[in-house]
Amino acid sequence: MITTPSAGQSSPKMMLVVALLFAVFAAAVVDVVIPINIVDIAETFNILPGTVSQLDSIIAIAAVATSLLLGAFGARFRYKSLVMIGVLFIAAYAIGLFLAPNFPITQLIVPLNGIGSVLIVVTAQTFIGNSYPLDKKAKAIGWVSAAGTLANAVGAPIIGFMTGIGGWRSALMWFMLPTAVVSLIFVLLVFPRNLPEPQLNAKKEPFMRGFKQILTNKSAIACLAGAFLSNAAVFGGNVFEVTLYRQIFSASPGFATLIGPTVGIVLITLGAVIGGHTVNRLGRKRLTLVASFLAGMLTLFSYFVPDIWLRVALRWTASILGGASLAAFSNLMIEQVPQFRGTAMSLSSAFSGVGTAVGIGIAGAILNLYTNPSLGFQALGLAMGFLTVVAVIVILRFAKDPVKTQHLIQKSTSQI
């Protein structure tokens, strides 16, 4: 059985977490290149922008498939090996996309992004969950969540600048590939060969036992359902945020991007760090519920306010709360079945990926139903708000905080 180190036990050096954070950053920053350069990629391959957007769907499918395979077989490999393989996939993705001569080849290359990202992020979360005591684990997982969002905030302007100078492929070779190479070297040097590998204890377990333990656990299933619904709500609304500012408030593309996703991502990063530092005091389930509900309601209200700055204030506040919820939920999910943390986080990644795809599909379908943009976005807000409320109710009714329950049991035992 895999157990969490107690507060009194030694845990791996913090430099290992720094190396993992840099790997997560390298994995997340590659996600920016396609959304920013849809028009440029379409012109390069002489196709429609809508066709280019299909690349994100291919990446999502690869990510979900990798999550399931990692959940089944990931315990048979070392943390260091999985992270390094993931970074190599990211480097291969950057090189392949840079050299791709046509769109069909590009479609064959982009799955490398989804595969590499899942290997890195899920392994980072699992390593922290299995190796660090609770007082350090929550903060470290919060930083992992923050690293992913920070990569988007930092990467977007850099990639945009490089695209303006040398075209969309230049960012792949001069920013993404060097980042991946530095990350690979960092992991290679920092991770010692004799690092304890707790997940190797699971080698003797049947590979389906982890899935069975999680998918027969009512609390874990509730968390997975919450991940699906929450990601559908969040990404279903966020993917059209710039469009809303441009159509409803007549904002310029640059200004809409600044007050929307750019600042929003920075605030989500801040919220994730805050959530990681407060989750032990407030409780994993409690912080997940409160932050998710408030973020969802503020987002819902923002679709009905006529003033742009009032809407911005609501969305920015929701972004901080959303980041805190992200960190809290990751800490809640990773403790559901401590014997199979890797499988749990892999399944969570898979459910989140499917939820993201479903949410974006629902959002697009809703907006297409309305010729009046204002009515369309209000309907979108109601739909995403409904998904958030359902997610909160599912976690409230069925999910448990194993850490809180364990503390109560220990407290009762000590009193006896």
C-alpha cells in the first residue's frame, strides 16, 4: 500500500518540485501556439480557420487516451522516466510542427502534445501526492496548478511577439523547443537515481485493480463527475470570452484579450497559489465547494451586467476563486484512494478533458441558436451556471474529504 509521509518524515528536496514545475510549464506553454495562430496556420496550409480548430480536438482525444493508459500502467514506470518521456514528446511536437509540410502531417503530429502534457502533469501530481507530507503537499500541488496557468499568461505574449516577427513557426523553434530542452536537462540533473519510487510497490497489483478501487468508490466517482461538469462549465464559457467583449462591448481584439484571458490567467495562477496555502486550514472539500460555487455565480451574473468594467470586476474575482478551487480540488482528488493516486489523477485528467470538449461543444451550439449575441451569451451563462451548480451539488452530497475523516478517526482513537 502506498502511504503519505507523515509530517515528521523526510521528504524529497524542494528542487525536485521546482524541476517538475518547470516541466509542467514546458508542457502547458505549447498549448498556446494553436489558439493564438489559427488564422496564420490556416493561411500557411490554405485551409479554413475552422478546420485548424480541429487540432485542439485531436490533442484532447490523445490526452484522454493517454490518461487512461497511464492510469492502468503508469505505476510500472519510474517518476523520472515518465517525466522525461513526456518532455521528449513535447520537444518532438515542437520540432514536428515546425517542419510539417502540410495539414495532414500536422494532424499526425499534434497528438504528441496531448501525450506529453498528460505524462508530465499527472506524474508531477502523483509524485507530490506520494512523496510529501500533508503540510507540504497542498502547497506543492497548488504550485503545479499555478505553473500550468502561468505558462499561458507568459507564453501568449511571447508567442504573439515572435509570430509577428518571424511567423507562427518561429515560436516553436526559438521558445518552445529550448524550454523543453532546458526542462529535460533540469529533470535529468535534479532527479537522483536512488530516489525512492513508492509507486513501484504497485507493480505486483493487477493493472485493473486501481480502476476498480476508484470506480467503485462513491466519493471518488463524485469527484470525477465534478471534474467533468466543472471543466465543461469553465471552458465552455471561457473559450468565447474574447468574442463576448468584441461583440457585446465592441472592444478591440487586443483590449479584449488583455482584460479577458490574459489577466484572467494571471489571477487564476494567483488563486491557485492561495488555494494551495490555505487548503489545509479550510479543508479540501469545503474550499472546493465554496470557491467553485462563488466563482460560478459571479461568472453567471457577469453575462447579465451592461457595464464592461462591472463585468470585468466580476470575472476577475471569479478567476481568483476558480484558481483556489482548482488547487483545492486537485488536493481533494489525490487523496480519494491513496493506494492508487496515479490512477486517480489519470482518470481525473481524462474526465476533465472530456468535460472540456463537451462544454465547448455545448457553448458553440447555444451561441449558434441565437441571432442576437446578447441573448446568446445570456443563455450560455445560464447553461454554464447550471453545470456549476450540478457539480457543486454532486460533490457536496457524495464526495468525502479523506484527510478530514482520517483526522477525526485519529482524534477519537487518541481520546479513547
